[in-house]
Amino acid sequence: MRVPLRGPSSWTEGVIGFLASAGAVVFVSAAIAVLKRWMPVLSLGVLYLFAVLPVSVLWGLALASAVSVASMLAFNWFFLPPTHTFQLRDGANWAVLAVYLATAVVVSALAARARRRAELAEAREREAAARAAAELEAEALRRSDSLKTALLHAVSHDLRSPLTAIVAAASSLANPQVTLDETDRGELIGAIRSEAERLDRLVGNLLDLSRLRGGAAEPHREIWTVDDLIARALDELGPRGDRVEVVDAEAPPVEVDAVQLERVLVNLLDNALKFSDRHVTLRVEARSGGVLLHVTDDGPGIADREIVFEPFHSAGDGAGAGLGLAIARGFAEANGARVWAEDAPRGAHFVVELPVAARAPVPT
């Protein structure tokens, strides 16, 4: 890639460069007029380099070369005898003038070359940044497409199954040709309610994931006891909460967003209940600086302890959209807590570590 030497890019910039060049020559000439009282005038000609350099850097070699020539002419006219003429009384002054002129031209050329290299480096940096931005944008689009595809695949089954069940149950209830007793009618109504709650949980999980991805899950922390948090989660689970065996222990209060921590516990317990035919255990353990909540089940266990927290990872048919554990970890981290999976001799073992409240609860 070729980067041309930068010259005046417009008539206005050219006028500014000309005026600045003339001003630089006048300024240096005035400085020499003051300094010649204390220093030999021949040694002061090098000061014109201070006029050449900025012009070379800002406006390029052509204008800097003109300043070099103008500087030497001004030096000859004002300071080399006979003054106010372009003649020189001493032949050695010609050599001095020539050296100064050559030096000014060389310095201006070097400065222009350095500026050209800087412009080239800047142009390459801009090109690299533009290329990188394009690749980040392409990667973002690719990831967005992958996310949308995964979302459609994961959610379509979870949406279709309860909707099919609801439509079938509602159709049976509304069909006058179908004879139903009170037991059958109650079972159909219960199925509609259960599947509607399943849809509500799916929509809630999708909204939670959207909030976490968008950075809108700002927690409102308050001081809670661990027992209260567990009670909220069990109430949310409804009748399924009866299958959760709580092994309680004395634990200090924690400072968290109760709604978000409720989602953490509900999702972990819901996941355990889904894969367990027996009771699920929720054990409380107090440790220095934190409270651990252990959720264990007797299901098939976990093949990969990290990938289970990825969105849309599902353990198999009927396991759901794979959002619960990802949301649990997201809300836990938003509250300064942690969630991880541990090895277990059988089933799955998840742990939530809650931060102990830094201040004491206000008595009520």
C-alpha cells in the first residue's frame, strides 16, 4: 500500500501553510537579531532549522524546501555583510550559507520521511482495525445465527408439546360428543393447568436469559435468612417441592436479591427433580465467609460439569430447552454467588455458594 507524501489538501490549508512558513522565518530572524549581540552571527544560522522542521512535519517536503531557501536568503539579507544585499563580502560565508541550506533541506527531507512513515503506520493500523472490526462483526453475526438456530431447535419442542396437550385437553372438554365424568374432567383441567405452568416457566426462562445477556439483571440485595430463601423456592415448585428433602443447619444471613436467588434454587431443584425418581436433597452447610447449598439427586449424573451450564445444552429427549442451569449460574454470579457441579458417586451434585451478609439484619 502506497501512502503519498502529504501536501496541502486544499486552497485554505495551502494559505495557512504559506502564512505559517513566513511567520516561522520572521520569528527566527527576529530571534537571531536579538541573539547576535552575544553570539557570533554565523553560528546562529542553524536556528532556521526551527522554522524548517515544523513546516516539514505539518505541510510536507515541498513547503519545507521553500522555507529552507527563504531562511538562507533572509539570513544573507539581514545578517551577512554587506547586509540588505544578496552579495557576500567574505567568500567563506558562501560555504556557511551552503552548509546551512543543505542541512535545512536534508533535515526537512528526513522529517518528511518520518512523517510519511508515521502516516503509513497509521494507515496500516486503520486498515488492520477495520479488518478486525469486520471479522468481529462477522463472528458476532455467526454467533447470533447459531444462537437463533439453537433457540429455535431447543424451544420448538418445549412449546409444541405443552401446546399440543393443552389443545387436546381443551378440545375434549369442548366436544359435546365426548362424555366425561367429574374425574376425567378434573384430569383434563389439571393437565391444562400443568402444561400452562410449563409454558409459563419456559417463557420466564427466556426472559431471564434475555435480561442476563442484556446486562439488565441488576440485583436489589437485601438481608435474608437461608431458611426464607429455601421456603420461597419450595413454594414456587408447588406440589413437586414435597419431593425435596431439606437438611438444615445453622447458617448466618446472606445479602442477595431474593427473587433472583429464588430462580437459582428453583432451576437447580427443578433440574434435579426432572432426572430423579426419588427424593432430591437440599443440604445447608455453613462455612467461614459463605453458605453452601448442596443439591443432590439419584439421576444419571453429569457427563461434563461445565457444559451443562451452557445455554441450550440439553441432557436428552424431554430434558427441556437447556436454559435452567445457565440462568441459575447467571443470577448467582450477578449476586456475588457461585454455582458449580461436583463429582458424585451417583446422580448429580450441584453447589451454590452464597456470600454472608456484611452487615447485621435490622430487627423488626
